[in-house]
Amino acid sequence: MDETRVTHIRQVVEPILGERQMELVELTCRPQGGQLYVRLLADRVGGITIRDCAQLNQRIGEALDLAGVIEGSYTIEVSSPGLDRPLASHRDFERAIGEDLDVETQGEDKRSKALKGMLLAVQAEAIVLKTGSGNVTVPLQEIRSAKKSLRW
């Protein structure tokens, strides 16, 4: 699918999400079974529910039909990024403030270190975790992987 059409879909979707204090995390479009498959990952601080996804799916479908952005038949899937999705962008970390994280770092010495703690703050070049041994500032450039901790 061409970038212009993806841009138009994004222009229709983002205001709808914004009305609900949500944001678009990812948008993918691909042909599937003779139609277009549009997958949206949306999130907000505190997460989104299945009901939120169902309501968004209906509202976004109506808006796309009205805007005439997609020719032919299409399927929309709206979902949350999921708990096991890696945190990659600055905004991903901002949405996770107050959450427990599992973070793996690798410093200049090339040694890996695993950290667990609650995300207290996101700075321009680092995050601050509250760990069992105190607050730790972790430079973003040293983070090799980070995701929300799963609680059972």
C-alpha cells in the first residue's frame, strides 16, 4: 500500500483516538484475501480494554467509509500493544510511568545487567527506575530491551 494512503488513514484515525486520550502506536496495512487488512495498535496511560477496541473499530470504520480513504473492501483490527510488547520509543516509556518494568542494559564495558523496578520518570536521555536497592537512572542508549513486568 502506498505511503499516501497510509498517511490519509492516519489523518482519519489520530483525531478519533485523541478524543479518547489515546494514541496510535502502530498502523500497518497489507493486502489479504482480496481485500485490505488495516491493523491499528492504540494505547493510553492505564491501557485500553477490549470494549475500547470494539468501540474504536466501529467508529474508525465509519470514519474511513465517510472519508473514502480506502477503495474496495477492507478489514480493520484495533487492539492494544499487549503486555509483552517491547518498549522502544520515548513515548512508549512515557506511557509506562508507574508500571513495573524488566530492563536489560549493556554499558560501555559491554556487560549486560538486568534491572527490575517501577518506572518513576522519563528524561530526555534516560529513565529512572525505583528498584529494591534505590532509584537508578538508566541512560536510554544503554537499554537493550525493556518491557512491562508480567504480574501473576
